[in-house]
Amino acid sequence: MFRSGDIVLYRLDVSQIKQIKQEKDRTFYLLYSLGSEYCEFKVPCDNAGGHLQSLPSKQTLEHYLDEMADLVCFEIPRNPGFQYYQNILNSVDLRDWCALLKTLYRNRCNALENGKRFNQKQSQYYEYVLEKLATIYSFVRHQTIDSCKALLEQTLEQIYVANGA
């Protein structure tokens, strides 16, 4: 069980537990998002396990960066619905989020190389996942979000070039 003041990852949001509150017969975590201003969450303690986790360690995040080249890209269907992306994002698995980011980056590069426009939905998810992962990295590495975005995109570019793009 987490304590008041803990920094946690709730879905894709880095959040701080402001309070643990008892209401009737249920206990709730009251979370304040540190990545999105004015965003608060009320999460039942007995139902938090699926979407609430400790912030990963710096070593874990560095491992994900090192491992990103070996992650298998997703095969995104031609016209994926909202639920396709949500299933991946709701997995609360940073490895899956990194694989999705890698996939979307590859798709964007392939579209540009072939003189095509990058799919708007994929572009939106790319920016969303990049922002959320950079926010997580910024808290753990004690760096700015912009520098963490640059690090992630540099890693993606190196992987893309190394794979013979």
C-alpha cells in the first residue's frame, strides 16, 4: 500500500498521492497529476493494482532504453479504432509503451520516406506516448521533459538507422 506523499505512476501519469481518504466503507487514494496541471484522480485502494504502480527506478528506465532496439514492433491494423491503442496504453507496461512508440516512429519515418502523409491518428498517439514517457523519464532522471523527449527521439532514430532504413 502506498502512503501519502508517494510519487507513483497512475496509468500514464506521474502523480503524487495527496491523501488517503476513507469514505463510507471504501478507502481512496487522492492523486494529483504532476505531468498534467489541475488533474486529480480518486482511485479506490482496493482497485488500484491494475493501474497504479511505483515510479520505475532509473536503472529500469535505462534498461528500457537499451532494450528498445530489441522490442518487436506492433502490427497496427489499417484502420485501428480507439480501443486498439487504449488496450496497449491501459496495460500499464512501460515495455509495451516503448514498443508502441518505436512502432509509431517507424511508421512515421516510412511514410515520410515514401512521400506519404503520416496517419493523423498515429501521429496523435505518437506525440501523446512520447510526451508521457518523457514526463516519466524526466521525474526519474531529474531532467527536463524536453531533454528526455530528445533522448527518446535520438534513441528511436539510432534504432531506425541501424535497422537499415
